[in-house]
Amino acid sequence: MVGVPQSHTGWTFITSHARVLAAIADNPNARIREIAARCRLTERAVSRIISDLEQDGYLSHTRDGRTNNYRIEPDKVLRHPAEAGLSVASLLSLLVQDETDRVRKPVAP
């Protein structure tokens, strides 16, 4: 089936929730399909993650025609006790590439 990401086995350092949040931070107007492709997740998984993030106040959205405009709450504190005091902005500063870096260093396929 076209558009379904390749599966991944084993553990990773970054959760799917963090990946989706970083994709949205990089493009607040991204469609679920684009976020799913970037994060190598299904569209259903991305929809569920966005719902989780909105329910807990990390993310909100407004509709502009057929497009969602997402807004991240940068001052919201991360949930896990081990990251107590760290904000979403701190996490995103590590995950979101600066546009100038992306232009200089294209991502390998």
C-alpha cells in the first residue's frame, strides 16, 4: 500500500509524540498526511497523537478553510517526573532543525 511507512523494530530515543510535536513545530500548517510521512507513522497514529497532545494542553488548532493551523504551548512542562521543569520549548530546541541548517545539509534518503 502506497503511503504506509516502513515498520521499525527495536527501541528509539524519541517517542512518536515528540516526533509529531517537532514536525508541527517545523510546519504549523502541515497536513496529517505530511506529518505522518515525515514521522514514518500512519495517519491514524498521527491523529491519535495530536488528540493526546491537544487533550493535555500541549497543542491546539484552529481551522482555516480546509487547513489546520496548530499552536504549540512552548512553556508547558513535560509530563515525566524525570524531566520535571523542562519545557516543550527546551525539547523542541533539540529536535527542530534550523531552516538554514536544513538547506546546507540535506537529509539522506
